[in-house]
Amino acid sequence: MSLSVVLFLVFAVLAIGAAIRVVFCHRIFHGAMWLIVSFFGVAAIYMLLESPFLAGIQLFIYIGGVAVLTVIAIMVTKRVMAPNQRTLNDPVSAGIVALALFGVMVWMILSLPLPMAPTAPVIEGGLELLGAALVDPQGFLLPFEVVSVMMLVVLVASLYLGRER
Amino acid sequence: MIHPYALVGLFLLVAAIFGVAPQLIAWYLSPKKPSHRKLQAYESGNPTFGETWIEFKPQYYLFGLAFVAFDVEAAFLFPWALAYHQLALYAVVEAILFVGLLGFGLIYVWRKGWLTWM
Amino acid sequence: MADVDVIAVLQEAIAGGGPLWLQVLLRVAGAFGMALVPLVSVVFLIWESRKVIARMQDRLGPTNAGTPAGPWAIFQTVADAIKILTKELIIPEGADKVVFIIAPVLVVAVAIAMWAVIPLGPPETGLQVVDLEIGAFYVVAIGSLAPFSMIMAGWSSRNKYADVGAFRAVSQIIGYEIPQIMSLLVPVLLAGSMSLQEIVASQDVAYAISVPLVALVYFLAMLAEVGKLPFELAEADSELVAGYFTEYSGMMFGAFYLGEFINAFTGSVVFSLLFLGGWRGPFVDVVPWLGPVYLLVKAFLVFNVMNLFWASMPRLRIDQVLAFNWKALVPMGLVVFLVVALTDKLMWRAGVPEGWARAAGLLLSNVVVGGATALLLVWYKRRLMRRRAARFAPAAVPAKAEA
Amino acid sequence: MDLLATVPLSWYLILGAALFCIGVYGVLANRNLIVIMMAIELMLNAVVLNLAAFARFMEPARIQGKAFAIVTYATAAAEAALGLALIISIWRTENTVAVEEIDLLKG
């Protein structure tokens, strides 16, 4: 086995194991901590895919933003979920649905003719191209500005919902 | 030739070692004589009363929300700033629009007083 | 003869050839060496800042009274480190043990992890672990992990003071990340690269001279990020015991103390790299090994400006800290970022040559923005005073009752 | 040492599928709204992982995959922020974050 296969397996097991701990957590704060571990594992997978920018964004938006927000939400609503309360609703049928979905997905993935190795090496300066494409009217200008509108909505709406009354 | 990303991983490992090593040394060297009084929470000498995990004002949460909006904005500006030298003037105007919309939102919530600590 | 061979093989391995095990060994040694730089510097800087702050406050600071800590107690920090290693590690009864133990490990690891991309000297000295093409972004991304050690410490301690301290620290740190990133984007934009080595190389005119307002915003945000006074309210020893690490003792407490100083020093180094020209200085192109000296001297000066604040400022309240961020630094960061981007692009269109001419234009734009801000503040203060006067004047009392 | 002997694409996709299905399970089975939000984040993370893997394997010379990925990130962050804001405001009025106890629409 080459080093990249070993690293992939290590980080994949880390990400999946931590994700399982998230959905089965008894104490929700621990769930949030495992969520961060899972995100970190996926960030390492991005490094294996040779896109450090996505790994950085994973740390920056997911861990630094979303996970922090989740932890704050947990600490604000702390009292309502005592650690020994029942946390799952009907785990058996949900498990059957999830496993069936996973089976179908794996079957589809394995039946597709997918490449074993990348067709070409990553290009130098891909990030600069991305930056230029984001403001290019023929490229991703519309999504770029829509993201700005979306963030405006997030800022105003969420502060409206959470304001002191 | 070692891949540069492998070096980042190596350095993170070294950083983790530097984080763990002092604790291990201290654990080996330090005396271990726990007692009930010693293990109580330091809350000004009194035994802790009520629920220890107090709830916080949702106000703290508002600033977290505002942070996420600007966080995402900044993440988009990184590739833009990288490509800045090859961009024309209209691309800068687009970025001004991009940031300006969120700036407008900031001014709005400011005027509404939702950023004021109560 | 054998000696010559060893040197040749080593040189080959450094250049990226030769046997793999030797390369890996060299890289591991290099990583350990780089990680030791902040630790060794901090041992000196803790002593130095204690001494300097003591002098500012008309005290003597550590002296070698009774202990063999060297002249002027120069080995005081070493003695403290040895002492703290032998102190009992107390884990309180109610604590969540695993999280409680991970938090101090994480704080040191995150503080050191930033040093992977920091170039201590010019490329030919090789004093950098890896020149990542997203170096500046790496610093930001690793920095965004910092709140977690605080949350974990505060939550796991089962102590109200620790909880409150953690919450304050987190809302402060995540808020001040925004102006920090906005002002960090300006060097990235002007250099056209996120590699810290290239940002340093592009500073023919240090960015602190061409865009001083951005440097100011970055410095203030950094001050809050590392939790120095006047933004020290996460610890607030007079009201919250010690903030989020109240329950920690022995080396676990030491880890937080160490992490705080490493963060302050790393912040100074990054500030020097981004705005003060990093390792650049006279004669570096002749003697490349002068580079690290210049960088460390600059970082030392920045660190001492922080000490100046530390020794002389009172502590702000939480509402003041958050208001200063969201109502002053964030708008300022956004405006100055856009103004710099627009001015530079307009000058490029007008054909202003790179170098001093561009820098002068950017400086002018910064002065204009700074002046406008000052005028706005003066106008705002006048209006505030007028309103206050109107409210407290006797004639205004019926009007107030009416409203 | 063959560092660049890469892992086949299907492995990345199976990892993504696994994360997605764990997320689905979390959404279906959990009672706590905040855990449900975390499970949704896992699902979106799996989506971005798929996008990044396809971008690396199928068209490494272009940037479409990365552009899609970061827009998905923005969407995920927006979803998390608004969702958690809703949860907080529900918690303020109902004082619960358990899904079956929230019955505001029953009237």
C-alpha cells in the first residue's frame, strides 16, 4: 500500500467514526466536539485531493464558523437537554432507511466506470483562475453576487430572529 | 522530493507533540494527592450552588451570527484578492458591490439597534 | 575525506535529492527546530515583558533575591517552568475529564502550528518549513481553531467563572477575526500572492508606510485576538478569577499561559511579515543571514508596543469591546479594504508606475479615509454633546415628559 | 515511497456516501434540533467532498468544481446560521429543542 492509500484510510476512518459519534452522542456538547473531528478528517482528505484552499475553507468556515455557532447554540440552550434523556426517536427504522440508501449509493458508485487515477496533474495558479472566474460575467459572477445577497439575508434575518425583545 | 503538503502534516504532528509533551512530563513529575476539598470548584470558597452550567444570554449568539456572514464573505474575497492584478476595473466595482451589500446590512442592523448590548 | 562526503550528501538532501530516509530525518529535525523558535523566544519574552512592565509601573520586577536565577533574574522563566512542572495537576470533581485534558494540549498545539508557514529569512537561508501557496490563509484558518480550546476549557471545568470567561473570550475572538482578515487581505491583494515569502518579497515599500490605516486596524484586531489589555476581559483576574482556565493548575495552567505568550509573539511576527517588510532590511541581499535578525528585531518591537498597552491601559467592558469591533473596526476594515483596492486599480489604469509613486497614492487614500473618519467622529461627538446638553437643560424637561 | 499513487475516485465517493447516510440517519432518528442541524452539516460536507473529488479526477485543469464547492460552503453556512437562529427563537418561546414537542402550527 502506498502512503496516500494509508493516509486516506486513516482520515476516512477518522471522519466516519467521528460522524457516527455525532449522531449517537448522549451529551450534545461531545457531539459538537466529534463534529469538529469529523470536519478535520474531511479537511485532511482535501489535502490528499491536492486542494489546500478547500481544506483551509473547511477549517475556516466549517470549524471556525459553523461549529463555533453550534457550540454557542448548545451553551445557550443548555438546560433543556439533560444528558440522560432519551435522544433517539425510532432508531431502527431510521437505521434501515440510512443503510438502504448507503447500499444503493455504493452499488451505483461501483457500477459506474470511474477513473482510477486523475487524468492530469492540478494546474499551477488554479486559485487565481478561480478568483478571476468569480467576477467574470461569463463565469461565476451571478453566484458570486447571489452569495452576497444570501449573506445579507443571513445577517439581517438571523439578527431579527435573535434580537432582544 | 517530499510533497509540501506532507511537510504541513509533519509540522502539525510536531506541534501536537509539543502540546502533549509538557503535560506528560508534568504528569510524571507532579505529586498526586487528591482530596475532596481540593477537587471542589473554585467559586470564591463557597460550595457551588444551583445549576453549574448556567445559560447565557442569546445576545452572545447574535454576534456569532454576524460573524458567520462576514466569515463567508472573507472566504470569497481571498481568491479575488489573489487574482486582483489581472482584473479590470469592473471586477473591482463588482467586489465593492459584493462587500457593500453586506456593509449595508451591517448599517441596517446597527441602526435598528440589534447590535447594542443590553 | 569522509567528512567531505557527509557534507555533500547533506547538501544534496537539503536540495531535495539523495536517500529518502535522510530527507525525512532532516525535515523532521527542521520542523522541531522551527517549533522551538517560538518556545525559546517566549522564555526570553516572558522575562522581558515582566521586567519592562515592572519598570513602567515603578516596580523592580523579578530579581534574583535568594534564588540563583542569574543576573537580573534572567533565568526566572526557566525556574518558573521547572517549578510549574512539579506542581500537582488537579482535575476537579465535576469536570469532564477528557475534554478538560485536551484543552491545554490544543492551545499550545494551535499556537505552534502557525509557524509552519512563517519565513524567518530569505528563501536561500531555508528558514521556513514550507512555503505554502496559501500561507496567509493557512494562518487565518489555523487561527480560527483558537476559540475551541477556550470553549473546551470553560465548558469542561463546571465552574461558572470559567463558563463566563469562555463565552466572553469566544465572542471577542470570533468578532475581531473579521477586521483582522479584512486588513490581511490588503497585503495579499497588493502582493498578488498568499505565500508569506512573496508578500515579504513584494514589500519594496513596507505596507505599514503605504497603507498605515490597514496596519492600524490589523494591529488593534490582533491585540484583541491575543487577549492583551485593553481587551483582556476573557481573563479579567479581578472579576472572573482567571477566566476560562480558572480550574487549571500546574502545567495545565502553564500551557494556557504559554499559549497566550506564543500567540502574542506569533502575532507580532505575522504583523512584521505583513506590514513591516519581514526579513527585509539593509544588506540582506549580501548577507542573507541578517534576515532573521531583522525579523526578530521587528517582531520584538511590535511585541513591546503590545506591552506598552498592557502596562498602561484599563480593561474594557464586554459591551464596549463588542461595540468597538462591530461599530468601529469592522466598518473601518471594510471601507479601507475597498478604498485601497479601488485606488490601486485606478492608479494602474492611469499608468502610475509601481513602487514609491503607487505607495504615495495609497498613503494619500489612507490619509483621506483616516481624516474623514476623524471628522465623522468629531461631528458625532458634537451631536452627542448637544443632545446631552438638551436633555439635561432645565428647559428641556417638559419636552422630555411629552415624549 | 510512492506518495502520488492516488486513491481511486470511487473510494472518495463511498466516503462521501457514508458521511451522507450517517447524516440522513441523524436527521431521521434524533430528537434534538441542534443534533439534526449537525447531521445536516455532515450531509452538506459529504456533498462538497464529492464535488472536490470529481473536480480533482475529472477536470483538474478547470475550476468549475472548486467554484461549486465554495458556493455550497456559503449555502451550508447560511443554512446553519439561519437554522440555529430559528432554533434559538423557538427555544425562547417554547423552551424546548425536541422536535416532537414543537407544535406551533397546530394552532
